Amino acid sequence: YLAEKYGCKAVVLNPAVRAARELAPHVGMMTSYDSDEPFDFRPEYIDELKTLQVESISDPARYFLMAAKGDELLDWMEMREFYQGAQQLILEGSDHGIADYADHLPRVLEFISS
């Protein structure tokens, strides 16, 4: 969303191409990822995500996609299709958090600085 709004470069890491769709089943009381603190994930958050939805990217050259085939939450093929024409690094294995991100940092930095 921000890259489209401001016309800047973006590195996207296992992005939720349709965030509202992916998060809608999780509306309700949740627990924070890094603590046991409860929070209420409200239906209006889904509505807000819908207003931020980008239907297609305007300039693929501004994007670098890193997608892990081992992402246990999101479909890497959907990411690949959405960011068609962008520079892409499709990782065999890995996970949603891209645990081996540091191994790929040189490519990310190269894209950012070019």
C-alpha cells in the first residue's frame, strides 16, 4: 500500500496479498504473538484492511518479493503471481518468518541500493 501511495521501492517478505481475507477468520479475542497478553481483534480492522487493499502493483520494477515455499500460513504461488514482473526470490523451504533471512540480506540490500 505505501509503495503504491508514495511511488517508492518495497521489499515484501511473505506478504499477505489479501490481508483482509487471511485475517477475517481470526476476528475475536486473541493472544499476542510474543506474550500471553490478550487483545481483541475487531471486525472493523478487517474493514480497514479492505480499504488499504492494492488490486495490482503499478510498477513491478519497484518491488522485490521474497517468498518461502515453506510458509505455513500463506500461499507463495499467490505472492509470485501478484508480484509478477517484480524481482523475486522464491525460497525452497524456509517458513513464514523467513528464519534464514540473514542469508538473503545481501540481495535485499543490493535491490534497495540500486
